[in-house]
Amino acid sequence: MTLHADPHLAHVRPVQPLTPEGCQECLTLGSPWVHLRLCLTCGHVGCCDSSPNKHARRHAAAVAHPIVQSFQPGEDWRWCYVHEAFV
């Protein structure tokens, strides 16, 4: 995994997951997800791009919060949706 210096890392804040039990929107819709992503700007928990609704990416685009971290146990990588790269 190659890490890139990314100006969007300035958006990263200490956050608490808003819905630690799963994807915020999928829980409301009753929809399944594959993996979860945590927004490192506001704590939104959304589903990954392999999930039917891609709520993490939609959240990032809608509110300009570019950096997420995997919310899967044992994973600690971060991703920038703007640059489509690990950070």
C-alpha cells in the first residue's frame, strides 16, 4: 500500500462514530452493507463502494469530507475520495 501526502488530511479531526452499529443510512433504510467507513471529519459511518448504496462516498461528496478510515475490525487504513488514494 503506497501512502501519499494529501492536503485533505487537514480535514481530519478526532471523531466518535455516530452510528457504531452500522451504516447510518442503511440502518434507516433497512439495507445491507458489505464494509463500513468512518468519516474522519464528522464521525459519519457509511457503507463502502462494494455495498449497494455506497453511502460513505455519497457522504464525502455531499458535504466535502474527503478522508475516511476503514471501520472494519483490525483495519486502520485511510482513503481520500478526492485523490482516490491511501493516505
